[in-house]
Amino acid sequence: MNVAANVGPALTLDVADAESIADLRRQAEGCTRCDLYRNATQIVFGEGPDKAEVALVGEQPGDREDITGRPFVGPAGHLLDQCLEEAGLDRQRCYVTNAVKHFKFTPRGKRRLHAKPNAGEIRRCAWWLGAELNILQPKLVVALGATALYALLGPKVKLTPERGHILQPTNRPPVLVTIHPSYLLRIRDEAERHRQRRQFVSDLHKAAEFQLR
């Protein structure tokens, strides 16, 4: 485990105050902290047991998540479920959330194309993510992709060199760095896609070891 000298906005900024995840979710329902709420259908909050030992943090909800109001239920979520099962990590025992709680998109005809959250939006939404982690006090946080990594450990920690590593911020839960499952969906070369998937499952297996302790 490597020491992480840097921490991101979710671990450094002021965050919401709540006694439970249910209370926090109620507070978040009317969130207008950034402009993303204007076009999104609804806020998509985290879900999972209050005593979850592993928290999985993604980037933001997608189109399917925005419609259903639940995290990781679209194509990337289904792939994540498969990889979690292969890694021996029980999703039902994990808390699953995103760094940004509203869907950011660009309209393209009838479709809504994913648009990457900017630093300001991530910082505004850290109000909720930081509070979720304060309540949960998980043994391990899994950063799924660069946006989650920025929210948790700041801009100086980069995904590619730290992938597969578990970083230890001072007085905070350790953070396992890995890719977002949507990355696998975008790889066209079949051999590379399989290679990256195997590595992703290997990364998640490290989180499973925390869950089994």
C-alpha cells in the first residue's frame, strides 16, 4: 500500500452533515449546487448497505441511470456486475455511488450523449460524496476512472501509473485505483478488450480481499 500525499475535494472540502445515508439522500433530492440539475431527470444517489466495507465510486450517472434513479444499471453497470462476480466481490455488500450525481449530456437528435463533468461540478458534488464516505467509514474506496480519482485524491494523482495500486491518504480510507467499466465498452480491438478486462477483474479482486477480512 502506497502513501497518498494528496487528497481531493471529497476528502478536503466541507461536506453535508447527516446521521445516515437515508437522511443524506433526502437532503440531496433538491440539490441545485451546480447547473446539472436543470437538464437531468433526477438526482442519482448512491445505494448499498450502511455498513458496506467497500465503496465503489464512478464518474456520473448515464442515460439509463438518469431515467431509473439508480447507479450503475446501464451497460457499464451490467459489465461491472459481471466483473465483480468474477473477482469474488459481492455487489450487494458494496456501496455504489458516483462522484457527480446528475447526468451531464449533450443532446444529439433523440439521443443524449455523455459529457465529462468539469472540475467545478466535481467540487460542488464533493459535498455529497464526502458525506457518504464520512457516514459509511468503509475499509476501502474503489476509484472507478479518472473523475472519481480526481474527486478522491486530487489532480496530481494520475490513473495510468497508479492503476491497480492501493493508496493511503492520511486519516482517510485507502483508495484502490482502477478504470471505469465504460472504458472496456469503448475498446474495439477484441484482444486488447479481453486483456483490459482481465486486468480490471484483477484490480477488483484486491477489493474483494478487503471485503473478506
